[in-house]
Amino acid sequence: MSRNNVVDPHEEGIEIPYEQINSATLRRMIQEFVTRDGADWADVGCTLEDKVEQVLQQLRNKKVKVVFDLQSQTANLVVCC
């Protein structure tokens, strides 16, 4: 993630296969990702769990990937190019 909390699709780092991440850790990463902007998903007709499942499906479909940023030492979800 860049310094101003905007996801950079060209973020430098190492791609981590999501299948190698502990499932509970991956779920917490996704929950943090989808709640970053403080959205209340009930307002748009879905639950947090619905959003987590959507991101999991995007990971499976290779539309999103997990990247470990070497500079900040953090992992982030980024949109695949």
C-alpha cells in the first residue's frame, strides 16, 4: 500500500500465492481491505461476509493478488493488471 493509503496497482513487491496464507489470516486481511474506507455494507444491501466472499472469488479468478511490499514490510491486496 502506498503511503497515503491508496492502493497502487503497480505496487512493487513479491506476489504471495493466497493459497499459501493461513485461511484465518487471509480472511482477516480481506476484512481489513474491504472495511478500509469505513463502508457499512448493509447500506448497499450486502454483508461484510458477502464482500469477503467476493474478494476470495476475485483471488481465485486471478483478478486480485496478494503482494508483500518489501519497502513497507506489509501485505496488501492489489488489482491484477
